[in-house]
Amino acid sequence: MTNPTSTTPPAAPLAGRREWTALGVLMLPLLLVSMDVSVLYFAVPEISADLAPSGTQQLWIFDIYAFVLAGLLMTMGSLGDRIGRRKLLLIGAAAFGGASLLAAYANSAETLIAARALLGVGGATLMPSTMALVRTMFTDAGQRAKAIGMWSAVMTGGVALGSVMSGVLVEYFWWGSVFLVNLPAMVLLLALGPVLLPESRNPEPGRFDLLSVPLSMAAVLPVIYGIKEIPSEGWNVRYVVSITVGLLFAALFVHRQRTTRSPLISPALFRGRGFAPAVVLNLVSSFGMMGSAYFTTQYLQSVLGKSSMAAALWALLPTVLVGVAAPVAARLVQKGVHRAHVVAGGFTVAACGYGLLAVAGTDSLWLVLAGAGVLAAGIVTVMSQMMDLALGTVPVANSGSAASLLETGAEFGGALGMAVLGSIGTAVYRHGVPADAPAAAHETLGGALAVAARLPGEAGRALTTAAREAFTNGMQAAAIAGAVLLLAAAALSAAGLRKVVVREPQPTHEDAAPAAAPDETAAV
């Protein structure tokens, strides 16, 4: 017999044409932010000829965007919860557009580095704001899952598209055009955003903890820097110290969040049992994705000998599966398949992708592309489900902070994937290069090919063959390690997520009602 005093929670309202149109508008800045990670790949020769940057300056032109982006994600996610996600999104869009204009017409390496840093600031506002607004606009669980699947596909595809866009624009225009392409999308967002996007914020945010901002950056930046440099430079003491310093600041940051009355990132977010697993598994997913990208891009160019433009075009093929994976995963969950099984299946599929890479030879174009595609499909399946789980287990009022933690974890995971799997591949590569080869040949495959080009006849061909085989062997070893990790993640997710049940928060007007307590948004 049912309790006559019990009430059934009202169904969440369905999103209509306005919300889906707004989602399309949100996808534009998201696409450009992800494209900016790789948009300089083909512009570097033009930039070097025009601005004549030093070696250090060229590295900063590449890296400063990702460093600033990663360092400010938590700050911007929390700021959006306080001042309004739409407001922060529009401010970020204006900053991103202005920085793009400055970068396009930079007349010195210093100016371009500064512009890339400003682009990172703008990107840090756009990424968590778009995800938090998706959470706000799509209160129905099924529609939200579909929207987050689209978000994940656009985010993943943008990185691959950025390099191709760079090649096409540099081919027909000048290097600054790779930045000017950002302007129309930002203008469209600034024009349509105030009309289509709802404003949302935490109604009781508390004061903004300024001390947590430098602590969060001091925790993130040294660690990201250290693990990004390890694949190319090895386990240098400088990078180990950098990671150690970052971890010490991370401990101070966590202590600050647990003891201050108004934390930048509320520890209450982790009371929902689904949130912490979602952050960790999303990190593992990013580890798998970026760890494979470290090898496949070099394989296409240096092992198969394809031009940069041809390699970028071939690299687009695996992204076809990405557009299908997330919607299929969302549909399976809606049909009653438990999320734990879908996530475990995604990790298993991704491990199979690594399995294909593990058996690739030095002339296995289609096998490598298939492996990359299967891997990407599995990873996007997991990422979309983890984003949906994380945002569904926290109060809407804290969705910006939750989104920023997911993205920060993804940045760490990507850097770790390149560092760990890259180190495995590098160790195997160096062991496989002939001992009597010049020192430069032992460092990288590119260095070996450059040395081989200067050697006469058979000696050059022998070194080229040996280096390509050594690199492929390194890719195989790293792929085996990646597959083992992802299979372990599949087993853990199947067991750990099985009892996690999301209880959707009651629909409230965020500007008028306080956020639900964390223990009201998730249950076991």
C-alpha cells in the first residue's frame, strides 16, 4: 500500500526549440576553444619566418594557452557560479575575440605570447560556462544526456579539426588568419547569447576567496608543466621538483577549501557518491585519449612519411566515430542499460582500440586509423557519461564549479597520458635505435630521420628503417600499457558505478531559491 501523504516529484520540464538553438550557439565557442589547442601546428614556419622567435619563445607560443587555461579553470568555474554563467560566458567571448585580434596582428613574439595567454584566460571562462549552461537549460535527464553527448563530440572533434583548419588557412592566407577565424563565432555569441541563453547563478555564493585563486594556479601549473615536459626531456630533476612543488600547493589548496567558510571549490560537491568517481574516470579517459594522440600523429608523419597537411586530413577520419558514440551511449542509458555497464563497455572498446595499435607495423595506415577511431569512440562514450553523472549529482547552483573540476581533471589526465605512455614509448625507442647511431638519433624519431638524411646511401636508409621500427615498437608497448589501464578502469567502473543512482534535484529558480543540499542530489 502506498503512503497517501507521499508525493511524486514533478517531472522536469522539457527543453524546446529555444534551448536547442541556444545549444547550437554554445557549440561555436566550444569548438574554437578546443581548436586553439592545435591550430598553430601548421602556422609555426610562417610565424618563425615573420616574427623570428627564439626557441624558448616558440615553446611558449605553443604552451602558454594550455597552461593558462588549465590554471584558471577552477577559478572561472567558481566565478561563474557567483556572478552568473551567461555573464561570464559573454565576458569571456569578448576577451577571446579581442585576444584573437591581437594575436592575428602581433608584430613580435612577445605580443603573440601575451595574446595566447589572453586566449587562455578567455578559454577558461568559456569551457565551464558552456557546460554549466547546458546543465541549466536541460533539466530533463534524457535531454541533458543527449546535449552533453553533443558537447563531448564537439570538444573532441575540435582538436583534430584545428590542425586541418590551420593547414588550409596558412596555405591560402597568412598565419594570422588562424586567429581571425574566431571572430565571427564570438560576434554571433555576443549577439545571440543575451537573447537565447538564460542567466543562472548560485543564489547564496558567499564571498569570493581570493587566496584560493593563486593557490589553485600554484597547484595546477607546476604539475602540468612538469608532466608535459617529461615525454620530450625525460625525468629531469627540474621537472620532478616542479611536480613536487605543485603537489605541495595542491595540499595547501585542499586544506584551504576544507577550512575556509566560503571555499572556491566546495568540498560538499564530493558528498554525492557519483561525483568523485566521475572526475577520476574522466581523468583516466583523457589519459587514454591524449596518450594515443602522442603516437598516432608522429606515426602518420614520421613513420609513414606523409606531409603535415596529409597527416592532418587522415587524422580526421577517426573522428567520424566520435559523433556517433556519445548519442548511442545516452540512448542505451535511456533504454534501461545501467550506466556502469555502458561506461565499462566504453573503456573496453577503447582498450580494443589500443589493441589494434599494439599490432600495427611500420606500414599499417588503416589499422592505426581504425585503432584511433575505436579508441576515440570508447573514450567519448565514457566522457559523455561521466559529465552527465557529475552534473547530475551536484546542485545546479554549483554546476560551474563542478564543470571546472571535470575539465581540470581532464587537463591533468591528458598531460599524464602523454608523459607516462610517451615515456614508455621513448624508452623502447631508444633501446631499439642502433647503439652506434649519433646522439640526436637516440632522442626522437624526428632527430633520427634528420640524421639519416645527412648520411650517405645505405647507411641513411638503414638508420631510417631502424628508427621507424623502434618507434613503432615503442607505440606497441605504450598501447599494451594503455589497454591494461583501460581494462582495469572498465572493471572498476563496472563495480564502482553499479550502486550509484542519480536523484535529480527538484526544479528551482536559481536566482530565487537556495541550492539543494548535496545529500539531496545523489543517493546510493
